[in-house]
Amino acid sequence: MRRREFIKLVAGGPVAWPLVARAQEPARPVIGILSNPSRNVLPAAFASFHRGLKDAGYVEGQNVRIEYRFADGQVDRLPALATDLVNRKVDVLVAMANAAALAAKAVTTTIPVVFVIGADPAKLGLVESFNRPGGNITGVSFLLTQLESKRLGLLHELVPHATEIAVLINPTQPNASDQVNEIKKAARALGLDVHIVHAASESDLEPAFATCAQLRAGGLLVTSDPFFNVVNKQIIALAARDAIPAIYEFREYVAIGGLASYESSSTEAFRQVGNYVGRTLKGEKPGDLPVQVPARYELVINLKTAKELGLEIPPTLLARADEVIE
């Protein structure tokens, strides 16, 4: 009997032992990502996020699981997607874009939230201050509103003889009024006339560009907005069709044919977000982690597009560019 029992035990080992081992494995923490644009819109940014997460000791599929929720530019979907992630009891919630951060704040006061946004988080009511965010939220801000004036100045250098400039803005963006105020202030200093053109959906793009043509705008500033990132190919195609020089937020626009872009380093920003997520998973409180602002800025110019538009880029501007696409 003892011999038979021993044989049964050995025979059952390969099945039973892994079951015991699996039962003893610690549960993997879960990260919930709530993003307005989809992942394929900003692939380099998501890659940087994963590098920052890895630097903090976490690798997706190995010791952490990630639940992705994309609104694909449809802001009204964000509250339901945020609620879904909270109901799934994620350990930390990553909010990408202003509206996503506001949706995350509205549904939880306990789950740590790490954002990456373009606006001033204190003005949006997300944090108490940059140095001491307080509560359950912190993250990285590009402070893109302040960069709109810089983009307008660069566009002026690209098309110095243009005095009428169109500005494409999404009026549903939480910081749209701040964008308008910043741009009008910069326009006055540069002696430019700016015309605000609105687009909040894909169907608004054709009428918006028709307005630019009617205005005989010599240049176009496409303001920072997650919706514009989702429809960037359509915007680039319309600008090419109408032969209007335009400046954009991200390098991705220039890579697919846009004239120029100027941004805070998204690589640095998303890496920092990944690092902050790792630190919160290890127990640090978001309210004690200062809101970060990227220190690097990148100017990218597409020379091929410039030639198609009949523009000659000033050598001084080319020398300042971080990247020139030919």
C-alpha cells in the first residue's frame, strides 16, 4: 500500500505542484490607462511611458497588468470609461489629456491618479499646487497653453510676410479660453491679425478650412488638443490641399507631411509619468509627488513640405531646429 501511494503521489506531482506554485504567486498590480487619443496616435509617447515604468521596476505582462481604455477623441465617452476602470479596482489610474484627468478626478478620491496634460493642473482644479499637489492626484503638465504664443512666433518666422493668421481651436477643450487669450496677446505683440476657427468634430474640419480660405489666411496655427491628434492625417491633408503653411503640436504631424511642430519633449514627459506610476505602486502618495514640467523643447521642420509650399526656411531657423525632415 505504501508503495502504491508513493507512486500515486509522484504521478500526480507534475499536475499538482504547479497548481500549488501558481496559488502562491502574488497578485500583479493593475494599471488603468484612460486616454482620449488612441495608442497608435502617439506610439513614441506610449513607448516612453513603458520605459519609465520599467525604470521603476515594472514590466507589462511580467509583474504588472495594464487595462487600456481609449475614447478615440470622443470626450463624452471618458466619464464612463473612467468609471469602468474604477469598478475594476485598478491600483493606479493614468489619465492622458485634460478631459481624461478631469474625468478621473470626478470618479475617485482614493485611487492614485497620474496625469499627463497640456493645461495648468492648478487652474483646472486637479491639484492644490505644483509643489504639493495634495489629494490623490499628480503628474506631468506640458503647459501647452503657454507654448501657443511660441508656436505663433515660429509660424511668423516661417511666413514673415503673412499678416492674417488662422487659429484652429477645439471650443470644447477645457482650457480653450486660455488658449485664445494667450494667442491674442502674442498676436498683438507680433503685429498679426488672428482669426479663431472652431472644430470639435471631424465634420467641422472641411468648414473650418473653407473659412481659412475665405479669410485668405497666410498661415495656420493648429492648437494643442487631443481631438486634433486623432484626426491629424485629415488636418495635414486639408492643409496640403489648400497650400496653407501650418504649425502643430507634435512631431507626429511633421512626420506625416506637416510643415513644422514645436513641443515640450513628449519623450521626457511620458517617461516621467511611467516613473511616477511605478513609485505610487510602491507606496508613495501622489499628493507628495510634485507636478513635473518637461525641461526640453523640440522644433521639427519638414523641408520637403516647405518646398512644396514654395517656402524658403531662414537658415537661422533651420539651425535652431532639433530635427529637419527632408
